[in-house]
Amino acid sequence: ELEELTGVFKKITSNDWRDRSQGLKALEDLVVGCPYMPEGQLVSMFDHLVQRLSDGNSKVNIQALGVLENIFPALGESTACSLNTLVPAMVANLGSTNEKIRWQANKAVDALTHSMDSAALLQNFAHCASHGGPRTKHVMLDKLATITPEVYRMRPNLVTKYLVPTSFAMLAETRGEVKSANTRLLKALYETMGSGLKDQGANLSPLMQSKLYEALKALT
């Protein structure tokens, strides 16, 4: 299997986009057929896929996202070994000017969300919502709102450590789509945490506290 992977990796890094495309197809077949591989091989595989998420050929880029969408269910929690590089690269594709890349990136992120424990994704998702490009912030805030209830049930400390500060930081946002997405996230947090969410805002500046209370008042 190692020799087979080495051959596939060689194709994926070829200068010819057709070879890269063939390599991606071979990799998908290999992983779906035998998803159990050592962590070192998994990390190397994801590193090669991440490179293709910035491929100069949009067809290869879209195909790489499709491969991720299809292998996430097979790999399940094993994907955790590469989240730090994988999630930012996928989120960057969510901000692409190419509509097909954005569409496929969204499907890939959703496939990841459905294939793993949401608690394992929270920190990376929150980081990308806070530090991602202007075209991706609102998308990631909505992804966070979706996983909030599940994570809070299992790991409430993660929500207060990563998610609440992310949402509070967005209170200063003026862009409409980001404000709307953050309102949806605040709603998910309030429905999950109740008055505990307001208590979390005790250390905010007076201006940000005012924005928080105003937002929460609109939700009740």
C-alpha cells in the first residue's frame, strides 16, 4: 500500500493537470477502499490534498474538494490529525471568486462536519471565523451556529473558551451579512446557555456590553 501511495503522490504533484486529476481519482479509490492507514500516511495524504486546494487549474481544485467530501465519511475521526492545515485551506476555498469552487468547498466542509465529533472541529472553525477573509466569516459563523448545541452538551467548556469570544468579537462588525450570521450564532448560544451567555459578557467594554445586551434583548 505504501508503494501504491507513493505512486499516487507522484501523480498528484505532476506538472500535467491530467496526471494530477488521475492521481486524485486513484487516491480517492484507495482511501475509500481501505480507509485504515497509519497516521503518518494520513498526514502525508492530507498534505498532498491541501496543495491541490490552491491548484492553478480550477478543475483539479474542484476535484480535490470532491475527493475530500467523499473520503471524510470513510475516515471519520482519523481526519483529526490534519485539521490544523485542512480546515484553513478548505475555508479559503469558501472565499474563492470561482462559484463552483465555493459550492464544492461548502459541500466538503459540511461532509467534514457530519463525519467527525463537532467538538474536535470547534477551535479550528472558530479561528477561521475570526481570522478568515471577509467572504468567509459569515459562512463559518453559520457553521458554528449549527454545531453549538451538540458541542455544548458534550464539552460546554469549549463553547465558553472558543465560541463565545468569537461571537463577542463580531459584535463590532458592521457588514450586514456578518452581523446577521453573528445574530444567528448568538441565538444558538442563548438558546443553549440561557442567561449564562449574558454573564460571559461581564468583562466586555461598556460599548460591547451594550451591543451584546441589545442583541440579546432582540432575541427574547
